[in-house]
Amino acid sequence: MPRHPITDFLGTTAGPILDVRAPAEYAQGHIPGAISLPLFTDEERARIGTMYKQVSPDKAVLLGLDFFGPKLRTMAEQARQLAPGQEVRLHCWRGGMRSGAVQWLLELAGLQVNLLDKGYKDYRQWVLAELAAPRQLRVLGGATGSGKTAVLHALAAQGQPVLDLEQLAHHQGSAFGGLGQPPQPTQEQFENNLAAALAALPTDQPIWVEDESRTIGSVHLPAALYAQMQAAPLLVLDVPRAARVAYLAADYGRYDAGALAAAVLKLRKRLGGLVTKEALGAIAEEDIPKMVELVLGYYDKTYAYGLEGRQAVTVVAEGTDAVANAALVRQAAIQ
């Protein structure tokens, strides 16, 4: 079976990937690891588009040349600095005039250029196909504070294939999930990063993934992948509540009171006025375990509701030791 052109383009080590689309296009979504080397600014791109639609394609091309001309030397020098090996991979939106013009320039400057013929548009089609492809999944569940993410990391350290959705989303899923995290990617970038992670995993082994809702912070899981997760074998860690409270208190205790209060206020409609007031009071008194106890009631009910109708194997654990619990779930998975 022939390899997909995108696989060849991504898999080669033929220099950095240069994305010559406008900055706004790159910010919306780009190939992971690609470097932005825009041919036009956002304003220039908009002006060319207006000229194309309202006047003529020929006039738009001439306007583009007016913008491109003064940048020739600067772009060539930037590309040389970015590619010490003098070889680059290059793309625009659909392999049209922008990448063709930059290819001409860089080859004139002595660089070897590997062009993605159909551009980022073709790459996005590859991403959507990767996200929909069937996978062997094993889903790790458990109530909030069970240390599921730490167990995934322990499984990865033991050589198990792992897909860390929360790391890719820069969010841990709950109202507190954004604490200490970098800004979340756009939906498009999340999908690109997710497809890259999936493509790097083996296809002949089960992949461990944490049980998630449809959304992780501001991004949502692709429908096909979410459906596979719902249908996959589910192993649920059963960790004592006291251990979960201690685990979460140690985690949340690293953050300032303002950030914790903001997280609690996101839940005020679900917690109710009295519980919200008590939780905010606990934060003010620096009683983080009490705050955790108050919000955990809501999260436990929500997770129990999400488990209804799903077949699961319960894995009883004494505490939140990630290595010990990784061994428990591995043993349960082969029984």
C-alpha cells in the first residue's frame, strides 16, 4: 500500500518545515513544529484577496508582487538561518502561488526545497483521517483525585503506549484544570497535535487513554475518537475518598487563593450558593482539604452519572501511588 504524501513529508528529516501562510492562518492551526515564514502579512493578504474578488486576478497577482519584491533578500536570509543544512520543507494553503514563489526564491538562494504539493489543506485532510482511524484503546477511568494522569505517565515509563489528551489540551478537564497550564490551543491546533500523537503510536498494541468528557476546557474531542473511547474497555480506579482529598489538596495547594477562588466560582451554579460560600471561606482560611471536600461531592456525582450504562472493570486501589496503581490496571487489563 503506497504511503500517504503527508506521511512522507512529515517523516523526512529534510530540514525544518516553513509555513509561508499569513500569521493569522498559522495562529489558527499549523503543522506541529512548523516555523512561520509568512510571504504576506495579514493586512497584505486581505488586500490581495479584495483585489482578486473586486477587480481581477491579474491585478491581485501584480499587487502581490509589489508586496513580495522588497522582502526577497530578508526571506532568503531568514530561511538560510533557519536551515543550517540548506534544505527545507515548504508549504502554503493549497500548494499554489505563495509556496511556488517562495520555492523559486529559496532555490535561487541555493536551498533545496521539498514542497508539499497540495499544502496545508491536504495536511488537514490527513489529520481528520488520522482522528477517525480505528484504534485499540484501553480507557482509564476513576473519580476526580484518583491520580489517573500520573498513572498514565507511569504506564508510559513502563513502555506502554499512552495518549495523554490533557497534556495535548493544556487542561485537566475540571474547573480547576487550567491551573498552572499554558494557554489552550485552538480547536484546529489541538486536532493537529492529537493527530501527530496518534500517528506516532503503534497500531498493533492497545493504547492507554484517560476517560474524558466530550470537552477538555475549551477544546472538544473529535466525534469519531470520542465514540471509540466510549466503546473501548474501561478500567475504573477505585481510590478511597480520603486519599483523593489529600491528593487534590496537595495539588491545588500550590496555587494562590485568587486562582482557586476563580475556579470555585465557575462551579457556583452547580454547587449552590451555600456550598460555594463555604468553599470560598475555606480558601480564605487556607483550609484546602475542606475546600476539596466541598467541591468533590459535585464531581463524584457527575462522574458516577457519566458511568451509567457503561461496562467497566473496577480496580480497587489503596491510595494514589501511581506506579502501584499502574501495575494494578495492567494486571486487570489482561484478566
